[in-house]
Amino acid sequence: MAFIDYYKILGISKEATENDIKKAYRKLARKYHPDLNPNDTVAEQKFKEINEANEVLGNPENRKKYDAYGEHWQHAEEYEKAKQQEQYQKTNSDPYGGYSEEDFSDFFGSMFGDNFNKSQGRQVKFRGQDYNAELQLNLKDVYTSHKRTLTVNNKNIRLTIPAGVENGQVIKIKGHGGKGINGGPNGDLYIKFSILNTSEFKRDAHNLYLTVDLDLYKALLGGDLTVNTFDGKVKLNVKPGTQNGTKVKLKGKGFPKYKKQGEFGDLYITYAIKLPTNLSAKEKELFTELSKLR
């Protein structure tokens, strides 16, 4: 495996903090995201490299291994175990079937060189490395279930993203991590979702909240008002004498509930009454007469 400088890919130093890594990753991920760079193969490759770098440096444990073992970081645990076993054999010699120094040289060669002799080395099964990835989506993307291809470690993985996924939620894709060693099981892939909300709605779990402007006359006299929901427009009937800050609940017009087919939260609308400005002389006269009636 050729050495890849993940620090250089993210444009940070080896002294960077976790927060520095997160900021650098998000900035570059937005810049090279496929949705913003359609049919741009250079941007697509950059996006793959950025995600791979974040999988390693964005995970404190992986970063520690990478700093210590460089391109061989995924085999750090096996290497440490082998070294401990070798040290044990040196201090506790076992003439009946134990590892020899030559066996350990072969074992190291299987991980860090090309001269592994299967007829001499004792094969030990190791579970593959777990991978961690962050997937950025817009809020509208997770309103409905959909399929998406995620590139992890230069491997394309087709997965279904269920509607209702929340920001910061982590899901596990079993067996899609690093390949097992010597026939051991593959590791798992953990995907953390970063949900960007650029809509006019505020989301809290499966409920949505929206503030709607209401002119003074409609608040006083009542009438019909068309408002946005996440999946279209609806017409509401405003009651006469509606007060500023009045809340209305639209049942089932919120966000889909995660892995609960056909179930939705509610949409809560808050009316914000807007007073008229730049009144004409006639309007001022009428408001004055109205105030006298009250």
C-alpha cells in the first residue's frame, strides 16, 4: 500500500486538534461534494481522498495508529500483539510447538512485506479494521427513503438511507469495513450523518416548527391563509381576533419517523402578526376613529 499523507490532503498540520480536523474536512467536503460538482472526475477523486483522510484522522484511535505506523496503521493491533507474543516467547521458551524468531519474522513479513512463507508461519485469524465515515445530506434528502452510493476506502457501497435519519445519528453496515486477515471476519462500517438544514423549518426529532407572518387585518377579521409544509402547501382558516404568537398544530405534517413506515410527526405553526407601516393620511384617520370606538 503506497503511503498517503492524510494531513496534507486535509491541509492541516500533525499538531491539529480534533476541532481543526472537523472544520477542515467539512470545508473541503462541501467544496468537492459530487452534488456541487456534477461530472467532475477530479472533484470526485478529491472527495474520495478527503473522506478517506477523515476516516483515519477524524477517529482518535485510528489517528494514533496512523501516526505510529503510517501506511501500515490498519495492522497496528496485530503488530502490537505479535510483538508482545514474541517478547513472551523470548522470556518463556516453549520447546513444544511455540513460535520461533523465524516464525515471527515470517508473520511480520505477511503484514509488512512480500516474502511471507505460508508453510512456516502460524496463521492467526484477525478481524478486519472498522471504518468510520461521515455522510453529509440536506434535510430534504432524508425526508424520503432513498438509495445512495458511498465511497469508502476507494470502494463503492450502495446503501438505502431510511427516511427520518437525524443529525449525528450513526448506523452500522456490517461487514463493510476492512478485510479480515488470514480468513478472519471483515470489520464493520459506521456511518455518521451530518444533516444540513437550509429550509425554513426547524426540526426537533420528528416534529417541525414554522413561523408564519400574518397581516394585521387578517388577524383581526380572520380569513384563509396558504402556508408551506415540507411536502407542499395547505390552506388554513385564520380565526378572527387571532393574537400574536398563536400556535396551530397540523397533525401528521411533520417529519417521517425513523424506520416507522407511514408515521409522521406534527407541524407546529406560530403566527407572527406584522403591523402595517407607512400609513397614508386616510389610514391614520381610520385607525384613529377605530381607537375612539374601543
